[in-house]
Amino acid sequence: MKLPLSWLKDYMNIDGIDNAEYMHKMTMSGSIVEGIENPADEFKNVVTGKILKIEKHPDADKLVVCQVDVGEEAPIQIVTGAKNVFEGAIVPVAKHKSCLPGGVKITKGKLRGVESFGMMCSTDELGISEERATGILILPDDTAIGEDVTKTLGLDESVAEFEITSNRPDCMSIIGLARETAATFGREFTVPTALFETNNEDVSEYASAEIKDDELCSRFVGRVVKNVKIAPSPEWMQRRLKACGIRAINNVVDITNYIMLEYGQPMHAYDLDNVEGRKIIVRHAEENEKLETLDDQPRVLNESMIVISDEKRAIGVAGVMGGANSEVTDNTTTVLFESACFNAAAVRRGAKSLGMRTDASALFEKGLDSENCLNAINRACQLMVELGAGEVVGGYIDVYPKKKVQTVLPFEPEKMNDFLGMDISEQEMTDILATLDFEVKDGKVYVPTFRGDIEGMADIAEEVARIYGYDRIPTTMMRGEVVAGGKTPKQRLADIVRDELAGSGLYEIITYSFIDPKENSLVNIPADDTRNNFVRITNPLGEESSVMRTDLISSMMKTLRTNYARRNAEAALFELGTIFTPVEGEQLPDETVNIAIGMYGNCDFYDIKGIVEGMLNRVGISNYEFKADTTNPTFHAGRCAEVTIGGKKLGTVGQISPKVCDNFKIDAEVYVAILDFELIAEKFTFDTHCKDLPKFPAVTRDIAVTVNKSVPVGEIVKIIKGQNADILESCELFDIYEGVQVGKDKKSVAYSITFRASDKTLTDDDVNPVMDKILKDLELKLDAQLR
Amino acid sequence: MKEKLNKIKSMADEAFASSHTLESLEELRVKFLGKKGELTAVMKGMGALSPDERPVMGQLANEVRDYIGEKLEETKKALQAAAEEKKIREETIDVTIPGKCPKKGAKHPLTQVLDDLKDIFIGMGFSIAEGPEVELDYYNFEALNIPKDHPARDTQDTFYIDENVVLRTQTSPMQIRTMEKQKPPIRVLAPGRVYRSDAVDATHSPVFHQVEGLVVDKGITMADLKGTLETFVHKLYGEETRLRFRPHHFPFTEPSAEVDISCFNCGGKGCNICKGEGWIEILGCGMVHPKVLKNCNIDPDIYSGFAFGIGLERVAQFRYDVKDMRMYYENDMRFLSQF
């Protein structure tokens, strides 16, 4: 919302308030000023000048050479191609080293060999018209010479740009902002009553109105002006409209726009002679009803919209835009003004489905005050009379099926102080509220009808607090019951997992939770996999972000790809991310957290496996198991393990298949682990019980056995640990050897096995039987031979 | 005998002087003091002496033995010290060669900042709450006093799954879920991802993070809200940081405010980071709207509360000087390894 600051003077005194102070105080009382601009700031060295003499250019038929008096000692010479200049004309002159809007700089130069010390300006060059002008702007004869043109044209006008929040449609008006300004600066504020003459006729002789459905329109006010003389509106009005970003059209249209700005009440003017039956009907649109709007666009309407129609056809989309068929034209002689209050939601839906958000619809959709309709239309008629644009017919149409009821709330100063943590006196509250047109009387607050946002004590407290000053509210610490805060065990677990993974040399990543549904096939997830059952976004930014991910793997692969494509020699990453699985019969999907680990460059399977093991050990999980998984199509069939905890699947660790790497254009061995954080959360424990330190020495035996290459070492460990021997303390793999010495298809595996008893020093007699049993079992079950 | 002893003494002096290793020194010890050594041999002749001479010679022999013993120790110490010095000299390394770092990793900068926020609020008695990202329209809008047809619900802002399900556009639905589950006193911090259908650029992302705070209890005031947020800002940005509460509008709080902090870069004088204003907006807050409390079956006549929402990316941006929001989600190792 734009506010030319000088417009405020119509309702209040703004002397002595500078722009910086205005901006700050208004912002601090709740009307956010985004900035104050002055079009004059774009001008430099542009003055009025009188053309003294015009001569032909010696070398160019289309140019003339003018001597222009710009109020200096001697006239300056300017060459121009404009046709409309004449001796004695007063024109705007951009002198040597001058600036014009749009960053245009003018300096002296030569045109076909003749020196020119500046430029005479047209309206578009001065930025006061958007259309290209045909000639130089000729100023009135009585214009002073050598005057700054911004002063002459009234361009020296500071305009404040406000960000108005959606709860304050009343501030989408000059009057509303003036009221806020007055309250903020503690000054008097009055809106003059619109007084004007009408003729002796009655409006009922000219037109009538009907609302078909009270829900659509709470009030419709109409007035008729006859003997209309369509003409341009006066310059002061055009200037205000322009300052607010509205183009001037003609006096009638400009008045409706002027009222919309001033009162925040959108208006419309119909050519009454083109309203069939001279009757206005507010009704639902018919399905597929057609209407050409003012912007000459054919529109197809639907039942959710409100139309204004006459007895035969639609003549406007209510609250959005009028129809071309009843538009005010140069030939219009009788005008029907409309000032109505349409249903906010219906206007919003209509504007949205037509894809045409107009200034009017933006106001209506926030909910307007039906009590404002009559004041606005009266002010419009007052202007019509003032401008000599027509004769106002007596009386007005007022269909008002839902009379606005004023909100009356209890006045509770004590409660408000308790709520705010302040101590503002009752009188001061009353005074503040009065500046905002709230009346406090007999323990009650009478809320002005334009404040639809005020519904209770909290709302009134806000009004008091913001004018009193938020900065004057003290800062206190909460009292009352002490609450034990903190994190849940699962939240602590997530912290520990992150710390552990970061400590293992991984960097945490955060990726988008929506993906392209095609990504699953890029990571070779089979078409019939349940992970292709997605939560879909109905209005995604694009197909590439249209479904919620069901697996973290493609997000990880994309991130590795980014790093690889940017020539980062290695990457080691992890993410704790949510995956989304639709649940049959439930509105909301299942949201579970997974852990993804991904790395390439200077790493192998055992690095990533070690990281996973380290993390599980850190959170007290030791009964995990890695089993070769040759069937997971995302992974290398020979370098992939399924991880389980107590038989439940925790996830997969392995090298990504070369095919998938190709899909992501990564020419390196990529290792990824995807783990179910929820299962870790189910199994973890922070319970640690300290064991006594051993008192007796350990006995260590090293063994090396030869087995078939295909035997996983995990099987050997199982047999060693599977001995039901209390004295077996630990076993550690220290060598795997393949080569000629052990024979083809064989390998040698060496373990160091440690025995210890808690009550004595072990002897060979204690250890040998266990070792014998181990070797026997290894031979029996795995065909292992002692080397 | 006396001569013999004196000769042994002078022999020993000579021998020690020319002994340069601990091994040769040991040999000398055996030679002079050992059971079969020179001194023992002389002492064996003691029996042949007269009773008068015996004590005199005995004393002299002891003196010689002590002398040799001391001399031996002295020489040994000197040799040991020399050996040690040599070893140290030989083992000397270049301490300016870079150290061996264990492989480095780190949490994402957003996680690190969030950890700090959590710590600050946990210190004030807050718990950490969580909630779904795919959320019911009711929780995301309706219960927060944003009815259907409210301008804030335009499709250009919200991702819809279906008519009643959205990707949450704010962390505020967790306020409702918390109040439905838990009766006052409530003090929770609810961080999470939120979604808005904004195209990606340097300052926008369709996915970003908010941290929601909610307090509900008897006698909670707007002054308490100011005090709590002031404590938070002072802990995060330093005691000298000033706060400014500006009136604003959110449908689920009343009164509502936006909070600016004095620019950390220029201290409030105005610079390019604060766009010359001296203030930087960091969060929105307000007193929980009575309708919202009612929606959760909490009686607004008995209880009051406040809520606030902080943009995590923004907090991190100011802390780490991250100029382009896309960096958070591209996850380039060269970016991540800076934190």
C-alpha cells in the first residue's frame, strides 16, 4: 500500500514529522513502512524554460535550433526534433549534466554539427506518463521560468510504502493509515463529512438492485449521476493516483479508484443506459456463464463466483472486475455508482479461479466493513459535483440484508495488564483506544465496525500495547512451577549417533525430502518394490520433486554425484533423514528416520563396515550380524551385506553396483550403508556395568587354518565363540592369506585366541581341551585344516 | 703389601681413565673388585702379616677398595650420561613437520546451530518436541486459527498431498499436537523441516527449518515472552545484542510481534548486511491466541502462553556468514568441512 505523505494533510496535521521518524514510529506501532521514496530524487538540473527563438537547423530538415531562457544570464541553445514547440512555449528543460527518471543522464552534445546544451522533455521522459508522448510537454503560460521542474509538476512528493498485514484491511486505505498515523503521533484526526447537492429526483426512478443470496453480499449501495461529462480528471487527482501506482483514465473511473484508495472501498461505475432493465442483480454465476471483462478478455465463470447482472446478462464479476458491456465510455451520460460489500471467500475463490487478482479483489478477500459503503459512495458523488462531472440524483439504493452489528467487549484493564505483564492506567488505556476510534463506556469497549479483527481481550490488549509501545513492556523471566526439560532418550541417541559418525570422519548432509519418482529406478529399485508406493504432492514445483522419498539412497547418491562432479577427490557423508511410507487406511504416512552413510575415494567395504560397527558398539548394541547379500540390485552382488540385530533387519552395507554408479555418472567405487534408526532406537542401551579388572594372567594361542576360499570368516568366528567355554575371553583375526602355499581355492585364516579365568592362572590342562575341540569342530563343519 | 695396594690404586686410576664403554667398565670392576680380582688376591695375603700390621693394612685395603668403588660409580655415571645424551641427539626429530590428524568429520552447520538453540532452551526448562512433516490441514491451519479461504493458504505457498493433507508450512502444528497431548505447564521447543512452494534461489528454498517454541502456564505474560527471548538472544549472539519487538500479525498469536536484533556486523549503525537499518529480523512471536488454546481444550481464562518461531537457516546464516542458502542443501564437502 502506497501513501503519498501529503495526502495525510486532508485529515490531520503532519508538520514537523520527518521521513525517518515517520518510518520508525509507524513501524514500531504496527504499520510496517518498507521505505519512503520521492520521485524528485531521480531528477537533477531539470528546470522550466521559455523558448525565445526557433531557427531551422542548417544541415537537417527534421531538426530545429532553439534558444531557451532557463532563468540564467544568457539563453541556452537546444536542438530538438519535436514538432510541437513554438516560440514563447514554456517547457521542461534537462540542462547539461542533468538526470531524469530511470537513470537517464543528459550532457551537452552536437546534433548534425550544431551544439545542443540539453534536452526539452516529454511526459514519458519525465516519468509522469508510461506511454510514449508525441511531443514536448508544454507547460501553462504562467509557469515561472528557471524553476525546478519537480516543483512545477508537483513531483516532489514523498510516498511511503506500507506492508499491511492481512488482518487490517482498514489500513489498506489512506484514511485508515491517517488514523494509525494520528494514533501513533498522538495528533487530532478527522474525516470530513462528504456534503454535496443532489437534484430533486429520486434514484428509484432510475435504477433498482436486488441481492439473490444474502450470503453473497451483505450490502449493496448505489447512486445515480446524470448529465455526466466525461473528461480527464484534474491534475491533483491524477497525481495522487499516479503516486499510488494507478493510471488515470477519465474523471468517472478515476473517482472510483480515488475512493478505493481513500476509503479502502472498491467501487464500480456502470453506464446505466447499458444496464438492461436498469436493474442490478447480485447472484451466483451460472456454470460456464460467459462475460467479457473490462480488460477485453473473455471469461468463463462458474457457480462459486458472484456476478453482477442486469435483467438479461452478467455485467461484472462482483468484487473482481466489471464487464465490458456496461463500461463507462466517452459517450456515457448516466452513471450508476456501486459501493457494495461482497463475501470475502467467494471473491477470493472467484479471483483465484479466474487468475485475476485485482486491487478490488485483494481488498474484498480480507473482509470489508459494510458500514463504509455509504460514506464512500457519498464521497464519490461529492467529487463528481466538485469536478463538475455531473448532477447527482437524489436518494440512494441501499440493499442491506445483513446489518453489521458492532462488537462490544468487556473492558478489562486489570486482565490486560496481567496478560501483558504491565501496569498501564485505565485512563491511559481508554485514551489510546479512543485514538483508534474505540469507545470505552460503562465498562465496555465499543469496537469500530471497520475492525473485524477485534474479537476479545487479547486483541484489545494488543491495540493498547502497540500504541503504548512494545518497547515499554518490561522483560521478566517466567515464574511458576519448575518444569524439568531435556531430551528424550531417543533424541539423545540421535545426538550420539551424529557425534559418533562425525567422529568417524563423516560429514553430515541435509537433503530435500522430496525426490523424482524416477530416482528409484536409477538406484535399481525394482518396479514392484513397495518403495515405489509414494506420498505424492499434488502441486509440486516440478516432477523432479514430486514425491516424498521412501529411501534415503537416491538422496545420498545425488549428493555423492554433486561432490564427484565438482572434482572433490573423496567424500564421506552421512544423513539422518525421514522417509515416508503411505499407510493403507490412514490419512498420514508413516514417517521413520533412516541413517544413510555414503563414501567414495580412498575407502573400501571394510571402512564403511567398521564405521557401522563402531556406531553400533557406541550405542551398546553388540548382537549384530553381517551376512552376504547377493540379491540386492542396488549393490555389488559380491560386496554387500545385510545387517541384522537379533534377526531383525537393520539395513544394508555395501558397494554400489557399477550400473547404478553409471546412472549417477560416478566413476569410482562408491560405498553406501542404509540403516533403520528406529530399530537402533529400539535396541540401544546406555546401560553400562563395570566389570572387575582381571586378577590372573591370560593365555593366548594363535592358530592358522586352511579352508576353502568361499568359507566366510564369520563362520569360523562363530565356531570359536560357539564353544561353551567360560575361559574363552576373545578371539581376533590377524591374518588372511591366499596363494600358492595354501593351494588353489584355499585360504589361510589366522586367529589369536585369548583365554582367562577369573579365579586362577590357566594351565595347558585347562586350555588344551578347548583348543582341541575348536580345531575338531572347524574340521568337521568347515573342512578346516590346521596349518 | 702397602706397595701392592698402592699399585692397584694407580692401575685402577689409569684403567678407568681409558675405559669408554659400560661393558669395559664392568670388566674393570671384575678385574679389581671381583672375587677373583686383584684386590681380593692381595687381601688373601693378609694372614701372613703380623698382628700389628694387620689392622693398618686392613684399613688401607678398605680405603683402596672404597676408592676404586667410588671411582667406578663416578665413571659409570659419566658414561651413562654420555650414552643418554647421544641417544637423545640421534632421536631428535623435526617438530615442525605437520601432525597426523585423525580423519575429520562434522555435523551439518544447521545441526550445530540447532544444538546450540536446544541447549539454551533446555537450560530454561524446555523439552524437545517432534511432529510429522506430512501434516493434516487441521493441525497446519485450521487449529491455528487459519480457516479455509484465509489468504495465507494460497496454493502458491503450500504443497498439498490431498484436500486434507499438506506438507507442513510451519512448525506451529507441533504447538497443537503438544497441547493436545500434554496439559500445562508446557515448555517445549519443536524444531523441524517445513515446506513452502518457493523456487530455489540464494534466499529461498522449498525446504527449510524452523524452531518453534511454546510455553503455556498460569500467569504467563508478554513480558515473560520478551524476557525469554532476550535471554535466548543474549546467549546466542552475546550480551551486548539489543532486541526490538515490532507489532505484527500472525493468526495464531495475539498480540503478535516480530523481533529484530541489533546488527551483529555494524552494531546498529547500518551496513550492507542489515541493509542500512541497523536491525535484522530473526523471529516471529506472540501470546498464544485464546482460540488456539480453546481448540486444544485449554481454558484461556485460566492459562496463557506464548509461542515463537525461529528460522534456523537465518540464524546459521548470521553466525557463519553463509551467503547463499543453496549451500546448505548441496552438501559440497568443501562447504561442510568448514564447520
